[in-house]
Amino acid sequence: MTDKITKAWNRLRGQADDGRTLDVLVFQPPEVDHNRERAAMDAEIAKLGKKSLDEATPHPVDNYLNAREEQWLAAVNGAYADYQPQAGWRIGESKARLARLRTLYQYQRRRANDLRRARNLALMRIFSGGTKDPSLIAGRGWAELIYLGVLVIAAVADLVAFVQVLETLMPLETSLRQTVLVTGFTVIALFLAHSVGILVKKKRRWGAGSCFVAWLALGLVAAWVRLSVGSKPVAGGGFRAQSDAGADQANPAEPTGIIVAAIFLGLYIGSGLAAMIGAYFAHESEGAAYRRILRAEKSAIRRCARWAMRYAREIANLRAQIEQRQAAKKRLDDAQDDLHALSAELKQRARIAIAAILASPSSTDAVLEDDRRPHTFRWPPREAA
């Protein structure tokens, strides 16, 4: 079951199994058992007595062998007649597959060539651009990988901070809803910060300013919510803080809400600045475009190679079909010659056996003469008038 699913998936992706063998129809003429025919001929001669043979009938079994020969030839020619339309159908089917594979192969070649030209243009942009940094074609460096690691850590920190805000704001919500809201909040915040760095790098001030304002507003709103809900005022002024069991409950609480909100806002600003600075230094549109085109070109070359293999194999299959059809005519002629030779051999065998039965030179003169073939031979068939 797994193999079938894999083959179906590869077929959808255009990666069908390349291990298909050639399927060539070979003409096999029906075989005649020579030893069996010799034994049958000996049995027929054994039925003849010495008194049933004379010089007037020198070839008593020739007509019988002529008829047998026509039966053999009819079977061989009938098999050849059945082979011809089947071979023609296979050749036509192979030509149809070849036309389809030629179209697909040419398309893959054009796509690979287009991507190669696009890669060359992207390479020219790298060397002729403002940076002229050849290292951009090498792929991601350690700095970009470090930036990605920092971005992941910042995302985790934002998730934890936003979870505290939502738990304080919506304590009755389910964990699933809180998780969805926190994830969305974190993704939006990091995306805005990342976009600020990219847009500043591209010198798009209005876009960068808009994203920065939205990012800052999102953080300030979250900090305000954390400050407003997380700190509860008391009668004596200030804020009530969670304290140990032995703490003095009469004293005003320390402003723990402000501290927590400040920590949250600092973490938010720090992660955002890390995302902005990392995006500014890590983003290289020319290098990213070059690497993206290079990956697409590699995939196109692999697909082109697979289709080229199938196309070449189908050409070989078509040639083998045509050559096998041509060889079938030679095989037919060889089979007919073999049957003619078998018939002549059996006739000579019969004459020698008759001569042995007569045991008289005067009686065997006519027996050893060549066959005049009195039987009417009807092959090849007469052409229609």
C-alpha cells in the first residue's frame, strides 16, 4: 500500500518511476516439432508394403507432405498476420507517448534556460549593485543564523509576557482561546518590527514609519492593560502587592503593577529592536532573490534530467519496435525456409525408406528422382483481381 501511495505521489509531482523497461513485441512463429514429423513420416512408410510400391508411383507420400507443408506455412503466415496490427498499434502508441514526452521535455528545457538567464541577471545585480558583495551568493551566514535564533528567543519571551497580560485581563477564557490570541499578538508584533527593519533598509520611510507606529501602539496598549488590571489601588493610596504571610498588611503596598508593566514594556521594546536591527542587517533582497532563483533552477534541472531520460528511453523503445517489426519479416522468411527444408528432408527420407523396402535397383530408379511436386501449391495467395 505504501509503495502505491509513493508511486501515485511521484506521478503527481512528475517523478514517476524511471526504471520502466522496454516493452517490445517480438514475433515468434509457431514451431514445428521436427522429430515428431520424422517419426510420423516413418510410421506412414511402415504402413506401406513392398507390393504396394512400383515404378509407376515413385513418390507416393509427396502429396501428403506437400499438404502438411502448406499447413505449416499457413500457421506461420497466420501468426505473422496477427502480429502485424499489434506491432503497428504499439508503434503508434509509442509515437504518441514520444510526442507527449517531447513537449514536456522541451517545456522543462525552456524553464531551466529561463531560470539560468534569471540567475545570471540576479548575479549581475549583486555585482553591479550598491553593495557589490560577492558573499551574498554563498547563502546564509552565521550572523543571519544568530539573528534567527535571537528572533526565536524574543518570540518566546513575548509569548510569556502576553500570556500574563491575557490571564490578567481575561481569566475566565479557555486555554485554547488564550493561546490563539497570544500567538496572534506575538506574530503581529514581531512582523511589524521585522517590517520596520526591512523598509528602513529599502529607504521606504512612510512604510517604515507606519509599521513603527503600529508596533509601538500595540506595545503601549499591552503595557497599559498590564498596568491597569495588574495593580489594584488601596484605601491608603498606592498599590496592593502580593506579599508573604509574615508581611505587614497595614503598610501600603509597593507599586508592583508599575514594575511589572515596565518590565513587560522593556522586554517588548527590546525584542522589537532586536527584530528591527536583525532584519536591517540580515535582509539582502539581491542575495535572497539569487538564492531563490538558484533553488528553482536546481529543481528545474532535476526535472529536465528526468524528462530527458524518459524521452530518450521512449526514442529507444520506438526504434526497438520498428526494428523488431522489420526483423519479424526476416524471421518469417527464415521460418518458411525451415519448413521448406523440413518438407524436402521428409521426402528424401521417405524415398530412402521406399528404396530400402523395394531393395532392387531397377525398381528404385524413379523413386530417387527429384520431386516434380504434382500437388497444387497455393502460397503465396493470389492477388485479388
